[in-house]
Amino acid sequence: MGQWTAEFVATFGLVLTILGTARYKPQAVAASVGLYITAAYWFTSLTSFANPAITVVRGLSNTFAGIAPHDVPMFVVAQFAGAIAATAIASTLCGEPFGPSAISPSAPES
């Protein structure tokens, strides 16, 4: 159970970092993501996959860094739960819902 919690926390933090930085200083998103991933590598037990595509590929690999195939679905569930929770918290903190314009300043207004 701890590894899925770590994945939830890592994904939550990554998405919250992206949304917060995109909202207040869009030009710093790349740097903030790099810093967060570096930190998450050290504070989570799994070195922070935080990406369902990477999780699926790691489940198919036969390396020391792989994920057991039967664990992949729960990792993906934890990642989506973390992303949804981060989006809800970011919307609450910023006082507005997040959509495409929050992460892409050139997105057309609707």
C-alpha cells in the first residue's frame, strides 16, 4: 500500500506544481517541473514515476527498475487520483477552475 500512496503523493505534487507555476509564472514551468522531479526522486520510495505511460512501459520491462505487471493498474489509479486531487486543490487555492488555458497561455478563450 505504501508504494501506491507514494505514487499518489508524487503525482499530486507534480500536477500541483505545474498548475501553480502555469498560473503565476508560466515561463518557469519547465524549471519547476525539473526541480520537483529531482526532489521527488529522493522523497518517494519509487523515485516518482508520476506518469501512466512510464508506468505501463516499466511494467513491460524486465529490469531492476521495472514494476511488476500485476501492480501497474493500481499505480495508474494512484496517479489519476493524485492528478484529480491536485487539480481540485489548485482550483480551490486559485479561485478558478483549471482548463486548457491554465497550462497553455495561447489557448483560445471560450
